[in-house]
Amino acid sequence: MRYKFTLLVVLACIYSVLAEAKVKLPSALSDGMVLQRESPIKIWGTAEPGEDVVVTFKKKKYTAKADENGRWLVMLPAMKAGGPYEMTVNEVIVKDILVGDVWLCSGQSNMEQTVARVADMFGKETAAYENSMIRYVKTPYGNDLHGPKEDISRMNWTSLNPEVAQSYAALPYFFAIEMYNETKVPVGIINSSWGGSSIEAWMSEDALQEFPKNLRERDIYNSDEYRVLMNKAGGMMSRFWNLSLYKGDEGLHAPVKWYEPELDDSDWEEVNMFSYQLGTKNGYPVSGSHWFRQDIRLTAEQADKDAVLRLGCMVNADSVYVNGVFVGTTSYQYPPRIYKVPASVLKAGENLVTVRLINSGGRPSFVKDKPYCMAIDGDTVRLTEQWKYRLGCEMPAGRGGVSFQNIPTGMYNSMISPLRNLHFKGALWYQGETNAGRPGEYEALLTAMIKDWRVKFADENLPFFIMQLPNFMQTHPQPVESGWAGMREAQRQVTLKLPNTSLVVAIDLGEWNDIHPLNKKELARRVALQVKKKVYGHKDIVHSGPLCTSVSVEGEKIILSFEEGTNDLMPVTQLKGFALAGADGRFKWAKAAIEGNKVVVWSEDITQPIKVRYAWDDNPQEANLKNKAGLPASPFQMDIVK
């Protein structure tokens, strides 16, 4: 018996050693992946030191031996587009592999915004489109500060079909379709992005050598113990705050709950939902819970059908009830509130809509110019701006924790570095909102990041397509300084100075009341125009709106010239959006006119201008310079040198 037991232990140990010795591939090299065509292909992974590795692909074998650290790499020759194929690496089998064009997408929330979030504009087409030649993978979040990682925990490639499309990011989704329609070869999208992230988090330690302050910030937070403690403390604070709110909320504990139709709200205050005084006390915003009630009238026919309640967007979290029945909740301000209401909840006549709005700091609010209605089988019953209102519980403002996702180097280490052996056709970058308060340093940061990524990916000519920040927030009646305009100029300057970079202008695609504009399809089309020109060599395509290249002076007039091919300017009755500044640096609106393929700018008030600006505002709605292809000019600032 003792002999058998010993034999079992020995066999178990042998099995364990064999299992550990099994060749392992990085998660990026997995079923459904796309490999870059017409470039040498790296296949890599780990094994036991000294183990022989045999890669079999397209009936050919390639060999390597794991080094003393267990790492190995095999180079496959450049291949034409095709597939699906199967690859074996010793005993590991990778299935359904395509060879085509692979694109890296990165940035913050506008690169993450899902197809589901743009359903109002594109729901029908995204619900029907299917293409097995388009593959997509989203890298999981990570922000390790200890150095570049070798692998990512999981990457699950999927083939584009209506069942998974809603989870794809919208811009990469539409871009992939554009690319497939252009090339008719497989398209792979690796989306490595994280909402709210700063550019410094996407930069390596090498890239940040010229920015020592950021590395010192990294060092401050480079303690796992501190991170665990801060995350735990932040979670505890959030739980305690919410528990205190729950205990103190009269609306949840009154004999008749405030969401119940039986409540007599005749003594509640009547408020306009868009009033700036909403949810304030002595002129200051009140944190806590705010209750709103409104009746909407439905016909018997309408009440007999399922409905969708649209409540725009709110700041910050909400719980919503219809006729006392809970129908939905959203935990933060940006997602559109779209709540399904079963017919069983509705009735002919008055139906009560109740909103419990929670804010932990800042002003509670409903976002203007969003849909506030109940949609029923083609009918729309609109809510009014007037609500009954009562404060449920006043709370101290919540205390925010450390945003570890924005600590320098973290996302590069965890979400970019593990991809460095892959080859990409190009990279799409949509980021900058988080850095908009510091536009003066962004040009240098973005330049350093692009140069470093090209080194890390061993592709000095890797094309970069930079999404310029769109119009957002209020339009100002007079010229102003603007962090968003400064960011757009920094992005423009990078593309002027750094080879193989392109600016994708979106100054007309934003929404004043939403940092996440919906029209990612048109943005993807504009990226595709740049790609067709810069990557695929379409010489005659109009790839961009007017790009200002030079300024000259003729008398008291400023003459602006634009890049050839973008300068077939669209005539307009009155050209707007231009401003001039004299020696005092104060900008004033200027007159402008199109003359052939140039723009002439002048001002009776400023006869010796030193700078000219176009579309320099958070939301320059009146700026209207375009070319005949319908593409808008980029905002810009230019020095005037006589």
C-alpha cells in the first residue's frame, strides 16, 4: 500500500512538471486573432528553459528553443491576406486565424463608447450587420506601476456579428467596416483604452524621462500596500456614505414612500428641471438625495403597450419608478437613461414618474437638450420641464479617492507593453479630455509618446491618426481662452511636426451637452479618408478639411493659405470664426472672406495684428470654413510675421 501511495505521489509530481512545462502563448495570440499581412510575424511565448518549440503554420514548421528565462520567439515570413488558418505550437492549437490588417486603438472614453451607446443614431444598421472577416478584442484594464508587463490576463477575439456588436467600441466598429470595404481583406481591431485616462498613464518610463515630475508622481504611488489600503479606504468611504444616505433618506422610510402614487405631494415645491437653482441651498449645491415627481397622461391604447422611458442624462446617479414600480437605475452621469416599462405597470390616465437623483458633490442637474419622454410604439409622450421636488436627505460631499488609473506609466505597462511584439497597420488615438486643463504641455507629451511607441513596436513609421477634440460645452459670444481649443492646437502641432501622423478633425461632430458625442460613424469615415490617402496611397482623394499652412500680409489684410488638395473652399454668405490679436494679446472678432483657395482676414480695430485664430472656443458653433468635400477646417492659431 505504501509503495502504491509513493508511486501515485511520484506520478503526480511528474504530471505537475509536465503541465508546467507546457508551452504558453500570450493572450493576444489566441483563437480568432488577426495577424498583420505583408510584414514579418512574431510568434512568442514561454516554456521550460531549453525546451524545443515547434510552430506549424500553413503547412510549414518553424523552430526555436526557450532561453534560460523560458522565453522563446519565432519569426514567420511576411504573408498575404487570407484565412482562416490553424496554428500549432507544440501541443497548443490556435484556431480560426486570419491574416489581414491589424489596427491599434487607444485613448479614453470616446474610444471606449460602445455601439450600444450610439443606438439612437445607428441602432438598425448595427443590429443587422455581420462580417466574419472583422475581428475585435478589448484589452482588460490594468495599471501596474512596477514596470512593463509581458502579458495581459485575457484577450478574447470575437467575430463581428449582431450578438456581440453592441459591446464593441463604436469608433473602431465603424472604422473596421470602412477598412474592410476599402481593402476586402480581414481587419483586426485591438482596443486598448480606458475612460478618464490621462496621456501620462499611456507613456512608458522611457518616454517620461523628459518629464521627471511625472515619474516622481509614479514613485509616490508605486506601493502595492498603499494601493490596497487606498482602494479599501475608498470602498469603505463609499459604502459608509451610501449607508448614511439610505438611513437618512426620508423618501425611503416615510409611511408612504415618496415613489408611491398614494403620496400626497401637494405641498412639494414646483421646480423647473433645468433651473440653475435646482438642488441648491443658500446658493450652494446640496449633496444627497433629491426627489422629483411628475404625472404623464396616457390613452388606454398607449397604456396597453410596453414603453420606453427616456430621461436624458443626469448628474449623477438615479433610481427611477413608474407608478411606484422600480424601472431602472444608472450609477453615473454620462450614460443615457433608457428604461423599459412593461405594459403591466402602465394605466390609462395619469401615470406617475418618480426620480430619486443622488449627487455626492457639485450641482444635481438634468442635462438640457436630451430626450425626456415616454416612447410607446411610435408615439412619444413628452415630460414637461416642471416637476414636484423635495430634498430627501442632505449629505456632506463625498470624498474622492486616488485615481490610480491616471498614475503615469500604469496603462502603458499593463495594456500596451504586452502588445509590443505585434505588428500594426496603424494606430488610432482618441484622448485629451482629461488633459484639457493642461494644454500647454500636451504637444510635448503626445510627441514623446508616439516616438516611444514606435520604438517599442519596432516600427519607426507606424502611422498615427489623432482624433482632434470635438466641440463641447458652451459657445462664447466673444473670443476667449479655451483649454479645449489649446488641446486642439497641440494635437494639430504634433501632426505638423511629426512624420506619419494625421489629424482627424471633429469640430462639427460634438454635442454641447455631452462629452461623448454619438456620431462616431462620420468620425470613422474621416479617419478612413486619412488612411486611404496616407496608408493605401489614394492620391486624388480629399482626405481632410482645409489645413492652414501659411500666413502672409498684404497691406492691412492677412492672407491664409491651405494645403493643396484640401483648399477647394466652400463658398459661404458670411465666413465666421476668425479673430485677430494685436501687440496687447487681446483677441477680437475679425472679418473674413474666401478669395479663390485662400482666406482673407482683416479688422478695422486691429491694424497691426500679430496672431490669427480660427474656431478658438470650447464649442465654436459658428465657425463655418469647409471645403467642397464638406470637411471642416481644423481650428488653429498662427503667428503673423511681416
